[in-house]
Amino acid sequence: MNDISKYAIATLGSHTALQILKGAQDEGLKSIVICSQKSRRVYESYGVADEIIEISDYQDYFRIEERLIEQQAVVIPHGSFVSYVGADRITAEMKAMYFGSKGILRWESNREIEREWLKKAGVNVPKVFRDSSEIDRPVIIKFHGAGGGFGYFIAHTPEEFHEKIKEFPNQDDYVIQEYVVGVPMYVHYFYSPLSGELEIMSFDKRYESNADSIGRIAARDQLDADLHTSYTITGNIPVVVRESLLPMFFHIGEQVIEASKSLEGVPKGLYGPFCLEGIIDPQLNFRVFEISARIVAGTNPYTHGSPYSWLRYNIPMSTGRRIAREIRQGIEEGRLEDLLG
Amino acid sequence: MNDISKYAIATLGSHTALQILKGAQDEGLKSIVICSQKSRRVYESYGVADEIIEISDYQDYFRIEERLIEQQAVVIPHGSFVSYVGADRITAEMKAMYFGSKGILRWESNREIEREWLKKAGVNVPKVFRDSSEIDRPVIIKFHGAGGGFGYFIAHTPEEFHEKIKEFPNQDDYVIQEYVVGVPMYVHYFYSPLSGELEIMSFDKRYESNADSIGRIAARDQLDADLHTSYTITGNIPVVVRESLLPMFFHIGEQVIEASKSLEGVPKGLYGPFCLEGIIDPQLNFRVFEISARIVAGTNPYTHGSPYSWLRYNIPMSTGRRIAREIRQGIEEGRLEDLLG
Amino acid sequence: MNDISKYAIATLGSHTALQILKGAQDEGLKSIVICSQKSRRVYESYGVADEIIEISDYQDYFRIEERLIEQQAVVIPHGSFVSYVGADRITAEMKAMYFGSKGILRWESNREIEREWLKKAGVNVPKVFRDSSEIDRPVIIKFHGAGGGFGYFIAHTPEEFHEKIKEFPNQDDYVIQEYVVGVPMYVHYFYSPLSGELEIMSFDKRYESNADSIGRIAARDQLDADLHTSYTITGNIPVVVRESLLPMFFHIGEQVIEASKSLEGVPKGLYGPFCLEGIIDPQLNFRVFEISARIVAGTNPYTHGSPYSWLRYNIPMSTGRRIAREIRQGIEEGRLEDLLG
């Protein structure tokens, strides 16, 4: 059995770093956080980082990469990592060990080919309108890459679309999607390439400003003040699903994994944590509007385990810790290579 | 002391089965789940079932009942069990050991006599209108037996009622209830017949499609799209109550237990888990619109214990485990009979 | 090292008493609850009180104070304590040991000077209008001392203000504040005078009647029924924040502590638990509308630890227990005096 003490886990200090670092420690791996001067306070206070590497700009990742390679650190990508370092540079330049399929970043970062993948997996995706003239029902216009969800809007007609789009003069990378009425639900999966098993770790709903508070204002007052909805993510709220929906969620997750195996440029397929982001409509259909092929912030309510992960593990198993456990097993069994993209 | 290893706990694989099965295991009792082929995946993944009995239709319960009797399994009823097997057949045909008062099912399944019970207990129930012509304030029309809450509607006048009821041509089993403005609150109790003590296990609020997301849409957009509210239960969200309300919640729960002791056909009264479903209005009155005389899905956020059960037990005590603990104590003390309906 | 067994922790039986008492026990200190006859049921059921002192009216605190002094009990103030006993009498008459700076009560209880403090700390506070004639945007009118938040209202113009204020004929102690659109967020801090370190314990959002359910009613139906928003606190819901906001939250907390050190009549400054109550707007600014210079009920979801406190402590650390731990350390190190106001 290989010695795990010669390895480390590293990530950028943001997004889901707290649970990733704590998870590494709990599994006996050294934890390294790369962060800015103003963020180190956070990782010090919670005591989750065995080493802090300070950089002035997250895009300076490549300046310190050698230190990660020397320590045999496996880098865990999360939304901020992908956003700061960039999918292209991750694929072309990154030399440190990387947990996950780098090839999946291309599929995840482009809504059109992401949609192909989901449809191939038989997932129920909302209709997308290729041209604004086709709008014949409520639609949501999402600007791609909009940090944290800011800048989405809803329209009902081509006319309304043209009026509202004027407020976003410099953004032409958007999607016009059927607006599905129902409750948002985020499903957090983990697929283990070592065991070949899919797990459901937890569920959450986002806490968006002002979407999740505009309803606190009486309709009459909203009309008076001419209020509009915005979708900036500020946090996450724990939720559990109706137990009778779990077979469906397992099934969908397995279809997505299966379909990922034949995606171009992704020889190992999707593995590790991923999230299906959708709406449960009043007829209990799960309409999926997006997939994140990595850990997402919706797992943050569960740094000490979720109502689901406690059932399976009987110890506090966050998604961050689940990643560390997979890596530990990979090291111990000499199969670490199977986990690297 | 009797040997608990000769007994088992069994339930249908749905609703609250995960916590019931895990709770049985944690208390040292064998756990048996009866489920469909597509559901077994769930109970295998979470490792909570010592035995899985597969049936193709939940109504086939009676085909496998002999296997439960042979294993001295105590069956835990939940919403899906009562719904699939049926209150009548449970009372008339079921031979396996059954946790709870079977007689209470009749009181719980009929809104009119349920209401009698609650009023007798001194509980503050919303006004019910016997005839739609009497509607003089906002009312909610609830179709009884509507799975998961789908098909409720709100009206303000007899005219609006008559217009909206047309959308439900085949349903004439409904109640017209005063629409109480305030926040929904579900109180999860456990009454122990062995100790004679009432406990408050937890609180939750439901996560309903689309009721819990319609407010995310600005009033102006809702009006444009002519959106209506529906109440399909998709999951549950944890919540704690204002501590100064706890004396009231204990008092109401005790009144309900006391009143249940004189209900016709319920010699042992209500015991085990139950839930009061209501609204806390802005004056902090708790208006109760329904009672569930069994475990409900609102306890699912707390498979690893709730902010309340941790105080009392110092171990992860879900409502499912609380049931198993009561049964274990009943077996050990030779009082199991006291727990069976 | 001094003997902690000769000391106790005491509080009034309401608000956050459950976690305070449990925290005392977990840290090896005797727990004493002072409560009414109808409340003792609660503290008995959860087994958190080593001693229950019954009083018929919370204002009778001074009748039993001698018993606390005899037992070397440190009294933990919370919202109900301050409200029932009164800031003036706490400062002038209270003789038992008191955890926290008494002098801070004056700053916290008056919105105008509280605002001075926050502005001095560089905190982003909403605009306050000195006179209703200046109202030029949506504003919220808050009645000071309104128990649990009942009696706030929103207005958009001087005219609307004058119409709505008529519903509150006897209340002239109010503030007219800019109505900030965004999601409510409550940040729970703990500042240790023994270590000089600031910690973030958790976050929550309130569950207010009817503010948090009015959005469940479709806009059309709200208009029909002429519904208005009210803000009575009924409970709390757990939430985590976007990890990238944590550096800001630490920074703001530290500024508030720093500024408190030069407040008149508060020689030791603010210490122990406190809460910043604000709104995160869609541009991710945290607009602070109030500070509570003591433990608040928003920490109640975390009697068994929060997603944050688990990271730091690896044991179930509620805010109540954190207080007890500070007191224990103070006793053991002979520095208890540093913690008393």
C-alpha cells in the first residue's frame, strides 16, 4: 500500500475550499490552500489548511504550480478555479495532478454542446429558442459566464425580449430558454471511478438576491416600486427531496455518466462530484437546465455531512471529504492515475 | 430481558423508509424494506436495509406478509404505506405486527371527523365552510387524498369558487377552509406509551412546487404570465421555532394526545410519531389545519438528528430511530403488545 | 487552575436558553434556568437544566438574584432577558455576574446611536430619513422595540407614509429607512476577549410571518385579497454564504469590534456573541441595518454546531457552548473578571 503522507490536496481559497481542505485533513492528506492575502484570514480561522500559499491574483496560479508538483499535490478544481485559471489553460498548460476529466470542461462551458450531452443522456431539458422571434411562452435569458448568476432576465414575447436586452448592450453570449415553473432543486452526485458506483450526496436550493426575497414584498408594493428579479447567488439552503423521487434521481445521474463516456475528448468520461441543476415542476418532472461537472457551492451546507451522506457513511462525509477519500484509496491501491485528467 | 435479535422492523421503500431502516439498525434491530425493483437501488446505496423484499406493486403487500410474520417484524406505517395498502385493508386484513393505533386511521383520513378531534382537543382550527355560498373571505379548497398536495386552489368569493372548481370536474371530495395568512409550520411529535411522555422532535417547512418559487417571479411578470399557485410537495426544509413558542407547542400536543384517548375505536389513543400541520399567523397564533397520526416526510431533514433531538439525546436521534428505540424498549421490557395496534 | 465546579451559568428560559444551558453542561458548568411555570416543561423535556428556578413573571428576576450570586452563576443575557429585565435595571441594579459589556446595551437599544457606531466602523448602512417629507424611494418604517418584528411597514412616498402610519396611532418611536432590495442575511460572530480573536459561528435567515409566505400566493390573488406584509419572527432557517464573501464578513466584524472600543461607557468594548443583520444586494454589497450585541435566536438552528463551527472545533459547538467555553477558560485562567460587564 502506498504512503498517503507523501501526497497532498490543493485548491484555490474560495468557492468550496473549506470542505475540500477539511476533507483532505480528515482523510489523512496534507491540505494546501492557494489564496489571496485577504482570504487567508478565513482559512486560518477555520484551521483547515496545513499550508497556505499566498498569491496576489488567482490567475497567478502558474507561478506557484511548481510548489504543488514538488509536494505531489492533487489539485481539486471548483467553479472559481475554472473561472480564474480558465478552461483553456487548465487543459493546455497545467502540469500538477488534476482531479477530474479536463476534457469535460469544454462540454460544461458551452451551453449548446452541454445540451447535446444532456439530451443524449435522455434528460428532460427545457426547450431552447434559437431566435428571439420564436418566443411563444415565458422564457429566461441567461448570459453565459455571468458570475454568480447576475444578469438573467425573463421575457414573454419577442417584443419584451428586445426591450429588456437593451439593458445588456455588451453581452451577446446568452441562451433563450423556456421558463419552467416549479421549484429549483440542485442534486449533488459523486461518481467513483474506482468502484464504478454513483452516489447521491445531498440536495440544496440556492439563496439568490433578490429572487429569494422579492416575494417578501406584497404584490401591490412590488408593482408600485416597479421591482424586477435578479439572480445573484449569495448562499445555499439545505433541503431534502421527497423520498419517492430518489429512484429517478439515481437513474438520471447514471444516464448522464453513461452518456459522458462517449463524449469526444473525454476518454475517462465524467467522474468525481457533479451537479444537476433543475426545476421540479408540479407534476414532479425534473427539468434539467444545467450540469456542473465538478464540485459546486450547493454542497457547502454539508461540511459536516448531509441527511443522506450520514446514512451511508456514519461519519461526517462532505463532498470535499468524499473527493479526498477517493484520492486516498487511489493512492493506496496504486490507481491514482485513474483519477487524474 | 427479551432478545431483540429475534425481531425486525419493516416498512415500504418510500416516504420515510431511509430513516426508519437506519434507525432500526442503529437500535440493533434487523431492518427489512419492501420495495419495487426500481427503488431497491436507493436502499442498497445507503446501506440501510438488512433485507430487501422486492414486490412489483406496493399493493402486493399481502403476498409477502407471511415473510414478515415469520421474522417477527414490526411494520412501521407511513404516508405511502397507508396510501398504497389502504386504511380499510390495514384494519381488516393485516396480520403482521403494526406499530401504532390502527383505529386512528379512520379519524385521520376524514377531514370532518379529524376536525372534531382537533376541536375537542381545544386546538385553534381554521373555519370550514359547509357550502360555497357562505364564502366571505379568502379560502383554500383542498381535495382530499390528493397525492402530495396537487390540486388545491384559493378563492375569495362564491363566484370565484364556481369558476375555479370547473378545472376539477371529477373531484367532489374537497374541503373549503378559511385561508389563513402566515407561515406554514410542521411540528413533529413523538408520544411514548411506555413512558407516558410527549416529546417534540423537530420542525420543518415543506418545499412545494410551485408555491415556494412563484414568489421568485416579480409580481408584474406573474400577472403577465397569468401564473397560479400549486402545492405539490417536492421536499422539506429544516426550520427551528422561536423558543418562546415551545411551551404552547408542548401544550397543544398534549391536548391532542389526551383527546385521542376518548376517540371511538381507538382504545389506546394516539401514540408514536405524529405531526400537526399549521400556520403561525403574525400574532403568533398556531392555526392547525391537519394532523398526521404517523411519521411524516417533514422529519426527513433530520436523519442524523435535529437541533432539538440532539439536546435531549446527545446521539443522532431521528424520528425513525425514536420509533425503533420505543420498540426495542417494548421488547426488552416484555411490553411490545402495548405498542401494537 | 481554578475549579469550574464551583461556578454556574444561568439564563432566563426563553429565546436561546436551550443552547446556552446545553452548552454550559457540555463544558462542565452547572446550568440554571429561571423560568415560568409553563416554560419549565420545555427545559425538563430537553434535559438541559441542572436547576430550574421558577418565577411567575420574568420581571421578578431580582427576587431570585441572591440564589444566583450564592452559586457563583454567570448570567448570560439574550434578547428576552434584556427585554424583560430592562437595560436600565441591568446596568443600575444587577449584582450577579453578567457576561458581556453592560454599557453596550445603551448603544444597541437606540437606533440613532447604534447607527453612529456602525458608520464609525465603516459599515455600509442604509440611508435613514429624518423626516417623512424627505422620502424619495422605497422605505421601511420600523417601530423600535416592537417585539419580534411586528408592526413594520413599507412606503414609497410621503403620502403613503402618512396614510399607513395612521394604523399605528400610539407608536411614535420609529425609524424611516431606505428599503434595500436583496436577501436578508444574519451573521453570527463571537469575539473572544481572552484570545483577541474574532470567529464567524454561522449564518441564518429568519422565518417571518407573513413576509416569508406571502410570496406563495400568486400576485393576482394577493391583489384580490389586498394582502400586506408583516414581519413577525416565528423561527429561523439555516443558510451558508458564498465562500468568497467570507473575507468581507470577517473584515466588517473586526471593524465593528475595533470601533466599539472607543464607544462612551463601554471600557471593554463589545465582546462575546453578536450579530450583524443586513441585506446582501444583487451586487453582493452587505447593507447592515442593525447590530445585536448579544446572542440572537438566529443561532438556534445550530444547537449541534453549524457548517462553520464544525470546521474549526470538530465537536458540536453552538454559540451557547462557545460562551460557556470562554467562561470556563476565564475561570481556569483566573481571568473571569475580563468577561464580566
